[in-house]
Amino acid sequence: MASYQFRDSVFSTDTELAQPQLGTLTQVAENNLLSTKDYTLIVTVSNINTNVVVQLDGSIDGTNFAQIIAPQTITANGQSVFSVSGRPVKFVRPRFVSESGGTAALVTLSVAAA
């Protein structure tokens, strides 16, 4: 997993996921240093069977999470982009929620926070 910070932006990319699971927890706010409220989730899918479902969760305390990008169903290989604005949180965590039609899908989750 690579993670980079530039002023008020954070970028994080998970390694390729071969099964539904949580992505990497990334801190996107730090008092007096960094503050974000806009998030983009870029999903790269290969070997899809029927579909995969992904979402982005946010947290203020790093323990309790809620969806900030609701579950999104992807039905084809390639890249998909989902964004949300005006949701300040301290942590984000992408999630490969599920897949249908088989278990061959490979999913890479990338997050940008600004």
C-alpha cells in the first residue's frame, strides 16, 4: 500500500484484493496540520464474473464507521470513479463488499482525499 500527502491532500492505493475485505485505513485529518472533506474512490476491476460491490466508509474516531460513498455495483472490468463532497472525517477505509457470479474478480481500491 502506498500513501502520500501533499498539503491538504492524501492519496492511498491498496494492493490488489482477490476477495471481499476491508481496504487500508487511512488518516485524512490531523489537528492543525491536515483537513479534508472531499473524497474520490477509484476502483480497478479485472476478471469480473457478474459484478462486484464496493463502498467508502468514514470515521471520526477510527473505530466507528459509516458509509460516505454508498455501495456501488460495478458490472464490467476497468476503472470506475465515485466521489463525495462536504463530508469531513478523520479516517477513511475503502471496502470490497461482495462479488457475484464467481470468485475470480481482482479489485484495486484507490482513495484521494482533499
